[in-house]
Amino acid sequence: MTVGSIASAQGIYHVNAIDGLTVRTSVSGKKIGKIPYGYQVKVLEKSDPLVIKDEGKSINGNWVKVDGKSTQIIIDPSFTESYDPKGVYVFDGYLTEQSQFIKQAENKIAKHPALKDYYLA
């Protein structure tokens, strides 16, 4: 894949991939590790759109540069190289805007009778 224009797309998002979101050194670069489900990610810029296949489903998104210093990355033990934590890359098809992520979590909580009096602050 070649990256065309890089557009600014700054914002706060949350990982919605249950098994975590793969972090790479560059667009389609070496795998550094993963960001766990639900963790916050600060997107710095994004590339052109792309579609990937995951378990037979088509997922639309972009490669995005994220601030690796502002989130938790679980480093893969096989990754032994150095990298710039100020700019690592993830596929944003597995990111949800912060407000939408909170709304989804509140909807899940509301379905459980024992938690009916709780809300996310």
C-alpha cells in the first residue's frame, strides 16, 4: 500500500477491538505490540482510506499516526528494536470517537438491572 496525502485528524478515540489494536512502526511497518480494548488513543494524522478483511468482514478505515506516549502499548516480546513513541501507527477501523464509546458503554450498563442506578462520569 502506498500512502497518498496525509490529512490532519486530531482527536481522542478509544480502541474497540476486543483483542486489542495492533501498533506498528509505520504504515504497514513492523508490529510493536497492542493497545488494549477501551484504552484512549490520541490521533495525530491519517492517511488515505483503505479496506481490510477481518474474519470475512470488510472493515473501512485509514492508517493513522497516533501519540504512543499518551496511551498504553503492550510491547510484543519479539519486538526488540527502538521506535519513536511520538508517532506510531494503527488502523482506525478499530477506533471509536470518545463520545460514541462512552455512549456504547452506557447502553451496555443500562441493560443490566443491577447497574440501573449507575452512569459513567
